[in-house]
Amino acid sequence: MMQVLERAISVGDTVIVEGLGEELDPVLTPVLERRLTKNKKGKWVLQLGGQELEYHHGFRLILQTKLANPHYLPEVQAEATVVD
């Protein structure tokens, strides 16, 4: 999953993660929080798993769950759009 996510962030693809439970993988935290910084070349980058990835603004992350009434942490709900 990490290789797919890293590639999508760099080239601006959409990633769909299906079958989530109520707890998200901590590796997704920088992506959800959009922890972007500018590097010395003036490009937007994201630190993910110890790597600095160039961030393409066309990147989209879709998280899907089959839970009828999921309860996510307030931090997650503040950073994401929840669709019922």
C-alpha cells in the first residue's frame, strides 16, 4: 500500500482505501493532515515514512468503510469530509 500511496502523491493520482475499521493506520496521518512544507527548490513536499515526497496537488485520497455508523477521532473528522 505504501508504494501505491507514494506514487499517487507524487503524480497526482487518486487512491481509494476500502474496508476501513474505526481506527486508521498512523502512516496516513501526515496525508490526512496535509503536512506540506516547501523544500529549497520551492516545491511542496510531504514527509511520509521517512521519505520526502514531492506533492502533486491533483492527489486525492478516498477512505471507504462498510461500518454503518463509524466513530472516528475528532482529528480525523476535522481533516476529512464524511459522506453518509
